[in-house]
Amino acid sequence: MEPRVAEDGTPDINFRVLKVGAPRDQRDLKNEVERALTILKSLYRKPEDSGKLREAVSKLVALGQVGLVGPNASPVVAFDALRALESDIIERESGPIKNLYMRKLGGWAALFGGIGILSYLICEHLRWLPFDEFYRYRRVLLVWSGAMLGAWASFASRKVTLAFADLVALEDDKIEPQLRLIFTGSLTVILALIFSTGVADVKVGMFQASSLIHSGSVALLLGAFAGLAEKALPSAVMSRATSVITAVTPGPNPSR
């Protein structure tokens, strides 16, 4: 194991197999070092971060040699050093990365939510528009706006602390913030239509989901709840849709 320079000029690590049949802990260490190297290259891909990349890779090479090279190699010590290196990078980089994503997600949420509120106000004050059904369900637009706020808050509540891999992929599905908000908002609107049309309903204390069609505050609150529960939202909508399809699909005719 030794440092080298990749074809693109970035620091890299060269692994050479000197003896077949390395112990399991050394194989695991090699895999972890390679994973860390991939994350570092993605994290420090900008030219101005080249110094940070060189420093991190040099430390990675040093700890890898402790655990993989020589008759007295100690994978346990190397693993501890690797975790310490990851913790140091998380401590240094997680704040700026999370704050940047929060600002980006918040910007899109404010834009989409503002469009929803503006559309609602237009429908509320221009009742002569020739869309009676659209006017009736105008508060669904507030559900959309509430979902934008909830989805933004959801990220902050789910990602209180970041893992090492989160530094390059904050969300497991790797969806862009604007697409995530559109997806969450669309599912929330579908759920709101399910409640407002009487297909299903939820009642908790004095709160009743179907009343969103008459109450703007209920509509906003329902949207915020759905946004906060964005991870569970697809399965909730699918279960409701499945129950509806099952109910309206005719069963087999026993006379045949």
C-alpha cells in the first residue's frame, strides 16, 4: 500500500497484494480505506480543496500502512485511527454542508410554498373565475404550502448529526431538493384529496382531516404533518389507493 497520483492529478492509493489469503480483518480494513478514499474524493472535488484532499489521503495512507503492511500490522489500531480521521472530518465539514443544504432546500420550499399561497389568494379573491371545482378545493393549495414547510423541517429533524457518508450524500435516495419537494407536495395533495372527497378520514381529538376543505388552518397543519412524515408518505398514499382500488374492483362472478 503506497500513495500515488491518479490520471486526473488527484492523490490516490495503490494497493498491492504481496501474499494471497490475507486475514479477514485486514480485508475489511482495505475495503474501509477504499470507501473512505471514494468519499474524500467526492467531498474534496473542487480545485480549492486539493490541499485538504492531499492531507486526508496522506493520513489515510499512513493508517492503512499501520494495519496492512509488515509482519506487525495492526488492523485494530488502524481502524481506530480511521474512525478518528472520519470524526475529525465530520466535525470540520458537517456544519457548512448541512447549512448549505438547509438554505438550498429552504429556498426552494419558500418558492414553492409561496406559489401555493399566492394561488390560493387569487382563487379566494377572484371567485368569478370559471373553475367552480377548483374554487371549492382551493384550500388544497394551502396543504401544498404546508407540505413545503414540513419537508424542510423534516430534514433538520432527521439529520441532527451527520455520518461520514452523509457528507457527500445527505439523502439516501440522492434526489435533488426541488424534486424532493415536488414529490412530497404531490403526494400530500393526493392525500388531501382523499380526505376532502370522503374516501378516507382521520380524526384526532378535535382535529379532523376532512375539514381541510373548510378550514385554511387545518389545511396548512395537515400539509405540515405530511411534510414532516415525508419518508412514510409514499406508503400511506399507496395503502389508501390500494384500498380504494380493491373496493371498486368487481370480484369474480360466481355464476360463471
